[in-house]
Amino acid sequence: MGRSLAAGLALVIIWMTMVIVMVRAERVNRSTSAGLVWSTAKEERDLLPNVQSLDDASTTDVDRDEIDGGFSSLDGMLQWAIGHSDPQKLRETAEDLKKRQVELQELMERLQTPSDAQLIQIAIGDLDNSSLSLEDRLRALQELLILVEPIDNANDLNKLGGFAVIIKELNHPDTDVRKISAWILGKASQNNPIIQKQVLELGALTKLMKMVKSSFVEEAIKALYAVSALIRNNLAGQEMFYAEAGDLMLQDLLSNSSVDIRLLKKAVFLIGDLLECQLENTEKAELPFFSNRFFLKSVVDLTSSTDLDLQEKALIAIKNLLQLRTIEALVFEDFCDLDGALERMRLQLLDLMVEEYSRDYALDVESLRKEVELIFHRKLGKVTTVPT
């Protein structure tokens, strides 16, 4: 048999070990008048000397070797085990082990964590169920919101037809369902031209722009976030945006004194993005919207805000506006009073630099303010060289 037998009987080794233990126990029990009960490893170690002395008196050398486990090789152990076993029981044990192995494999498969793609498919299936409760619908959307962040998962959502299902949720009567659906579309579309194209083709932009006007602030914020993500660095998307009067939407937000500051920040950020894209594509005609003096004044007025983040976003937008060919510097000087706005901002930043918690950020914004001031004065013809 040799080692080939050992390999062939791999499934039976556990059973053979049990046989050896049982035989040893049976022989020791027969050799003692009162019998032994083994309950712990410590008790067994304490009793081993007594067992050894009894074996010396009542067993042969071969038996003693067997009781002590003195097998010369694995082959010897296997041969001994087989010789002391019932062949029928041996076969039954092997079959039982195989059966248990299959059951264990099935259990492992059932307990296996599903992949992200499988979880996405489950969530889409739930959303596609018209009888799904509101609680479960929100749960499915929350799961997708987490799952869609990695770009590969966003692409899987696209392949599984999930965007059509999510865009349909933008019409749901519950504001939280609409909000999270817009959030998902925004996350998936960020810096992903493939997803941008797919979502735009499904008609999501028009619905999202209408949601920006929602009286529910959180819904409006997530909708504008999605709009911004959809058209960022996407010329086709931007053309659709302007065709849907996106410029007027932005102007309305800037001129509304009661608008939530978070919504205002997203609007100014989007303006900065659109301007940057315009500067990068010089072959495209500059939109008249950017030259509208009321629009320009609305942007400049944001520099008077006490919120540094909003001020910074406004400065970035002004910096990009000043670099457009069709913008007249005199409009900024006479109608918008950009010089006065920049000076007031400088004084405000000086006060913030005194405070330790705001010093670093204020210094960064001041650096940007100086850059905007320099570009403005150059455009006016007041500066001809770069100061050193």
C-alpha cells in the first residue's frame, strides 16, 4: 500500500484516529480492576505511569508499541488501523465524510458575501418593484449611494440598466426619494464621461434643473450638485444646460437674497466651472450671459459675504470672467465697483488673519484676492509689468 494508500485514504484518517483512541481506551480499561475514567488532559497525564506499569505486565511488546502509538511510519499506522477496522464501517464513514463535505460547501456558498455587482442588482430590482414600501425604497437608494462611489460600480450600474430606474425615482412624491436619487446620479457622473453621456441621454438634466427650484432646500442642493457633476467638462451637456435656460437659473439663484448659502456656493462653483471650460475651448463663441452686467454685479457682490468659502468661490469666478475676451473691464470698475469690493475684502481678511483658527485660510484667500486685483488692473491698463 505504502504512501499511495495514505493519499487514497485521506478522507478516512480522522476516523482511523478515533479507532486508535478507542482501542487504547478499551485495552487500558481491561487491564485495570476498577476501571479509569478520563475527563481532562491533566488526569490523563497523572495516570499514564500507572497504565504503563500495567501494560508492561499484561501485554506483549507489539501490543505495547500499539498502545504507546509507537508506529514506525505512517504506513504502519494505516495498516494497523485498517486491520482493526470493519471494512463496511470504513466505507460508510468515507461516504459520510464526503456527504458532510458537500453540505459544508453548500453552507459556505450560502454564507458567502455577495459582490458589489450583485448588491447593485438586488437594489435595482427592489426599486423596480412598484409595491415596495417607502422604507425599503429609501434603504435600497441608500445602499446604491454607497455602492456607486467607485467608478467600476458606477459603470456596473450603467450596464445593469440602473440609471433608468433611478431617474424614474426623480418623479417620486417623497422628497427624500427624489433627493437621494439626484445624489446618486451626481456621484456616479463625477468625472465619468461615459456615465454623463448615459444619464444625459436618458433626459435626467431637465428633471434635475426643475428640482433646483424645489422649496425643499436639501432636494434643491442635491439636484444642483447632480447638474454640476453631469455637465462638468462636458460640452454636449453644457449646450443642453444653456438650451434649458441654465443661465437664467443661475442668475435667479445669485439674485435671490434668501437663498440657502449652501445652494449659493454650489451655484458659484458651477459658474466657475463653466467659465473655466469656456477658457479652455477658445474656439467656442463666448456666451452673452457672461457679459451681462447684472450677472457680473451679482458675482462681485458675493465677495462681501462673511463666509470665506463663498468668497473664495466668488473670486475664482471673477478671475475667470476677467480673462474672457468679451468682458469689458470698465463694467467691473464702474457698474460693479470691483476695486471697492476687493479693498473691503482685504480689510476683512486682515482681521481674520489675527485669529489663529482662520489665519491660514485667510492667507490663501488673500493671495487669490491679490491675483484677481492684478488681473483686473492689467485689463484696465493700470499695470504693465508683474510686480516682484
